[in-house]
Amino acid sequence: MNDLEFTLGLIVSTMKIQVWYLYLQCGICTMNKKVSMLFTIAAVAVMGATLFGSTYTNTQISGQALDINKMDVDVLEQIHQMGGLQLVMPQAFAETDCGVLADSGRTVHEFDLTGESVELPIMGGKTYNAMTFNGQVPGPTLRVTQGDVVQMTLVIPADEVTGHGNDMHASQMSATYFDSVNPGETSQYCYIAESAGVFKYHCSGVHLAGMDQHVLSGMYGIAIVDPANGYKKLMVEKTSGSGELDRIFYDADALEFTLQYNQLYLTADGNYDAGAMFGHQNTGTVVNGMQFGYVPNMAHNLLVMGDTEKNIFVAQPWNGLEHKQYQSQLLFVENDQHVRLFIENQGNEPVFFHIVGEILDRVVQGNRVQSAATETWMLGGSQNMIVDLVFDEPGVYAAVNHDYAAIYTGAATIFVAGDPFGLNPVLVDAGILEAPVPSYAYALGNPSSAVPPVGMNSIAHPAINIHGLMTDEVASELQENGAIPLWEVIPVVAGILTGQ
């Protein structure tokens, strides 16, 4: 017996039971498509017997022989009626061919990235050598609906100092697609976003080498995959008295923000420090690329304290207008409004997410509720969650990584709910607002770096200001698309408020 005969004989012996099982299941009825798919596996066995016109019993496993010559004619006729002996590949394997997916009838999202190294500012008036997707840290946020196709194209300019790759955690495909692209070259791959949730994407280094440097220097971002049927309503438990429980339901539509946590490991001259990384000795903790990027600035000092020089927070390193898009900004929400946070831990250290003064009303991972009414939720490296909550009272709330070292080195994000400082009358009297507003976002906007693309259950932000760790070119593009350059607006507002 030659190798081919032996191989087909082995297939015949091991698959024969599936033929008779399907025959018994089918009887004289028409087999449905799912069973028909399974039957095509048995076709391999039947073909083997047909090719050699004999039985195969000399295999290395036990089993009775399947003799095609002795099969009942009615069985063969039923095989024919069920579609014949078609060799069909199992559909369990995800399709990744861009041409096939483009014609699949699914919505296709083109996600174009450019890997480039740039110099960007860090706290203390210094700069560091960042590696970026599209000149910003984090990279652009991709947002799709479950079942959509993503066509990812990565371009590495010819003058880039090194190659880069892109590993998209929302995909289900061979890791070979994520290999590095040399300077001057382009790569492309496609996948179906099968699972709902928040997913990291990041540079995969050069054949994996140096991946830590590329990611921790800024080459990361997120893909949000909205559930096919949309998000769920939010249920919040309240009480109307001791032991008297009420349930309040909020519509699935929510005001949304993204928060991505990471660390910096830098030398004094702004280069990546691998030794510090291996020793878990970071030089700063960042949220959306910046240390203390979401704390008050001089404009908030003026509005609340009446003096640009009187800081209202313990750390305000990005205070002045001269910082332009890097000037720190606050996150503004309304009271009794459904707020949805997309959170990803991009770094090496755990994130113990907590909001001082609030309860996390719901924590969702992988489109499954993990917790309700919890104070803190931990995320390991490359782990994510969606937090839903409602800010009940006007006030100032600090979202932190509840690791004190992380808080003190940059992981503090300030939400302002409602009008806790009573500014509505002041702004209306000054003519800055026509009427009282439910949040300061109507006057100042929310920072572009924390606002994701709009999804099926998104509440539109009243206004968006230009903010984030990005090049001037990226900031200019945002301004062209309607985002507000507060460094140009604030002097006018300040002049009105001070009568100058």
C-alpha cells in the first residue's frame, strides 16, 4: 500500500461513522443546511473508497471497513439529493481576504494608519522621542459595529527611523499579519469585527523585537466594537427610604469618553529606558498620552477663583495658553445623565479604576455585565472595560488609578458635573451664554482627545475643543473640522469677564 492509499484509508475508517450517523438522522427527510455541511466531511471518505474500488482495513486504528460497492443504492440517492459529494471548506475559519470581504455585503471601514516618530512635550517643559500612529498619542480611535469589516492599512514613510507593525486585538487572524513593515513600505489586512467591546491595537515592533519600546513610546490606540443590537439601558438602584428600594432606568444613549492608561519609561534626555521598564520604575503615568492632561488650567482659575494665577488643583502643569493643544482641559457632564466610559489599560502596570465621590453603576467586559454598583475595578495590562454611570449631584469628581504612585505621577482625571460653581448667572450676565446650561461643555466644550467617534447610542457633545498629545498638523486638521481652539477663544472670554 502506498502513502496515498494509506492516508485515504485512514480517512475512510475514521469518518465512516459520520456517514451512517447522518443517514440515521436524515431518514427519508431533506437534510438541513447545517447537517449538509457536516456531511461534506464524510464525502472525503466516500471519494477515497470510490477511487480505489476496495475496502481499507489495514490501518493503525480499529474500525470496520466501508465498502462503497456494498452501500445501499437508496443511501447513495439520498447523498445525491442532499447536494452530492461537494468538498466544502469548514466555515469555522474567519475570512480575511480583503477582496472577498469587500464583496460580502458587510459594512467596510477603512482604517488608515501611518507609523512615524516625532518629538512631543512631556510635563516639566521637556520633550521626548515619541513613536506614534498618525502623529498623535494615543492613535486614532476606530469605531465599528459588530459584524463590520475593518480594512487596516499601515504606511511607514521612507524617512522613518525604523519599521513598525500593527496588532489589532479585535481581530481573529494569524499573528503573521501583524509583522513589521519596513520604511517606505505599506501593508494591509482585513478582518471581521466579530466580538463587541473595547480592544487595544498597538505596534508589534520589528519582528516582535522592541515592541515594548514602540508601545510604551506611544504606538497604541483602541477599537470600539459596538454590539450588533446596540447597548443596553442602564439600571441604577436608589432608595426612597430605609430598606425601600427603587430602580431607575436610563436610556441606552449616553455621553461618551475614552480613557487610555499607560506609563512612560524615559531617560533624562527623553529616550526610552528599557532598564526602567524591566524594573517597573516608570517616570510618569499618562491618561490618553499625558500626565495630568485633564485637570484645571488658568481659564478655570479665572472662572472659579477670579484670578488666573490662583490654582484650584494641586497639580496644574499645563496651565497657560502657550501650551495650545496641550493645555489641560476638564471633562464636563450633566447631572442625571447616562455617561459611558471606554477604558483600556495600555501599559505594564495594573489600573485600579475609581472615581472619587461616585459609584461605578455598571462594568461591562466582552458585552457581558461584570458588576453593578462597585467602587473600583481592576484592569490588567491590555485589558478593557466599559463603565456606565450617572453623576447625581453637581460637583467635581476625580477619576484615578487608585495606586498612589500612579495618582501622584499623572493618573488623575477631573469630571465636573452640572454647575457646581454657580457660573451660569455670571456667564449669562456677561453675554457669554444666552441662557443657563446643564454643563460647562456648552461654553468650553469637551477635549477632543477623550471624545470617541459617534456610535449608535451616542449623545452628541455640545462642543469639542482641541486637546491632546498631537503634532501641530493634527491640531490644525481638527480645527478645520470644527473643533474649538480654546487658546484663541479664552482671551476673548477673559477680556469680557475682567472688563478689559
